[in-house]
Amino acid sequence: MMAHTIDTAVESGLFAKIHVSADDQMTFDLATALRVQPDFMRPHELSDDHAPLPPVAQYVLEAYSRQGMSFDEVWLLMACCRLLEVSDLKLAEAAFGDGGSVLIAVAEYPAPIEWAYELDDCGNLTLIDPNSVATRFQDIEPRYFDAGSIVVGPQGP
């Protein structure tokens, strides 16, 4: 799965440096075989299923800073994004422009989140907002969620 994201990033020609945040030798070797040479491994404490993304990104930036490298902007491309295309990266580049804030790829919820249900321990569904069913679909503002594909931001201080 990671190969598609790496190939897309390389083919885009947008990046002076591509780093795969590898936490094991197999991932490190795969990234290397895919034309990306990681410069260091991610530490164990940032490699479990509970490690949030911001500390991982901060670790990578600090590791590069110790090597005397800095970047104008930082892109996070998720390895699981099988539909990512070069055109998506080019659109993100144009939308980000000169930076200043964070750009994140989002998708619209297919149904109003106001109509969401909760499932209790007995398997019963309960509307989170019972009053929302009286609102017509077309009268509810669309809402968006993180598409889990691209985040772009300035490196910062």
C-alpha cells in the first residue's frame, strides 16, 4: 500500500526530500527499494497504534533539524491512501499557496451528522439529536471529515 503513495509523491516532482517514517527494518528497506531513502528510524515510543500523528511529525522535524535541515513546508501523505494521484498533490500545492496555515484534505459526510445514532450495550440505536429528524436534508449545512490522505503546513519555528 505504501508503494502507491511513495510513487505518487516521487512522480509529482514537488518534493526536495521525501521521508518515510519507518519504525521497523522491513518498512525502511521497502522505502529504500521504492526510491526513497529514510534517514533515520522512528523511536519505539512513537511506533504503536496509540501514537498520535503530531508527535511523530515533530520528532521527524527535530531529527532533521539536528542534521542541519529545515523545510519551508511539511507534507504528510498517508501510506493507506490508495486513490491518491499526482493531480491531487498538484491541487493541494495550488490551494496551499505560500502557506501560513494548515491545509487538510477533507470529504463531505454522505448524510447529515445531525442524524447520527449511538449504539448502546444492548444493541439499541438512539438518535444523538432527536430534534434533528424534523429538519429537511436540504436545510442542513454540509459537514466534513478528515479524508486521511494529505496534510500540508508550514514547518514553523
